[in-house]
Amino acid sequence: MPLRKTTVVGLALLALIALSAVGASRLTPWDPMEVDLAMKFAPPGNGHVLGCDHLGRDVLSRLLYGTRVSMGSVGLILGLVMGTGFVVGAAAGYFGGRVDTLLMRLCDVFLTFPTFILAMFLIGILGTGMTNVILAVAMTHWAWYARIVRSMVLSIRNRDYIMAARVSGTGHWGILFRHMMPSVFSQLAILATMDIGHMMLHVSGLSFLGLGVTPPTPEWGVMIADARAYIWTHPELMVYPGAMIFLTVMACNLLGDSLRDSLDPALVTEAAA
């Protein structure tokens, strides 16, 4: 199947963003946290490609190093969400009965509240800081994944190859991870790719409110929060990190749509017909 244009665009954007994060130290010689008040609001030039902020810090350096924090935190969140969602959803769908009822009622509790509000509530309990933001955002998203995994496990748990694995003496968790996980991975990959942008908005929003990364650590939400006092005099200081968030979310959504069209069995069958 040939790659769609949206797939190429999404992959190219994500690759560029990832490479900029990995090669941040090579792409810019400036320390992202070095304060130089003599360079306050300096325009682009003299090695400062995007100029300097209100403390004389190089804007490009802070953008590139902020990519590491933003993308790294979302990667950790995604790992926690997919792992928790699979274990809970697979256990509920496979064992059924009281296990299913208990785990699904737990999911209902987390699905009742808006995710951002619930994340703020959890941070209020856990405390501020990037580690707690990662935990809070992961705790607000896992239930969606658990629901999807449960529905897929219910649809395949009585298939012949699963029954053959049981007869051969394979344990419950062996069946779940060895035989069922490959069947649900494609759907998890689609959901995860489309959810990256949502998670990144949550992380940036919480950092903007001062609940995540604390200054002077570079992070896109923190950069927007730092620049809001100068929105009328130096709006570019908010535009740069906002553009990075926009491009990352757009790239993830483009890639997610393409994966859904390619891997979703219902859509593939419909296209073939």
C-alpha cells in the first residue's frame, strides 16, 4: 500500500521535531538557561536566530531543549497509559465476571470527569512537578485504552487459536501477552498516535499554569507563560512555542488518521469493496 501524502507529512514533521530535540546541542551553541540582561529582547542576529527573550536567553535554544522535555514527557505518559490500559482491559475481557465488573466500574469513575480537570485535581493531591504531571495525565487517559482493549479481547477470547493455547497448557498471562496482545496492538497504536497531541496539550497547559515544569527549565508551556506579559510588545515570544505545539499536534493527528485508515479492519474492508 503506497504511503499517503498526509502520512509522509506527518512522519516528516515528527522526524524533524525529534531530530531537533536530539541534536539541540549541535544546532545551537547557547545555553537555554543562561541569562544575559544586556541581550534583553534582542532581535534575530549575532548568532541568535530567533532573538532573545525578556531575560536575554536564546529563544531557539529554549525551543529545541524544550522539545526534549515536551516530547520526552509525552513518551513516558504514552508508555504508562498503554501498559496500564492493556493490563486492565485484557484482564477484564479475559477473566470476565466479577473481575470485569470491578475493573470497568473503576474505569467509569475515571471516565466521568473531564480529563484536564481530573489531572488538575490529581496534581493538587500529588503536588506540582513534572513527575506528578506525567502520573496525573497518565491516570486520566488509561481508562479509554482499557475499554478498547477489553472490547477487542472479548471478541477474540473464544477463537480457535486461543482455545488451542489453553488446551496446550499456556497460562492466562501467557495467553494475554503472547497471543492476544499482537491482535490488539494495531488498534492501540492508532489510538496512541491520535492521542499524543491531546496529551501534549495537557502537559503544556499544566506547565503554563505553573503545575508542571518550573522555570527556568525550558518547556513550551513554560515559555508561553513567561511571554504572556509581553504579548503586545513582543508577541513572537508566544508565537514560537505555540507554533511548535501546533506543528507537533498536527503531525501526530495526520499520522494517526493515516494509521487508522491503513490498519482499521473495517475501513480496509470498506475500501477494498
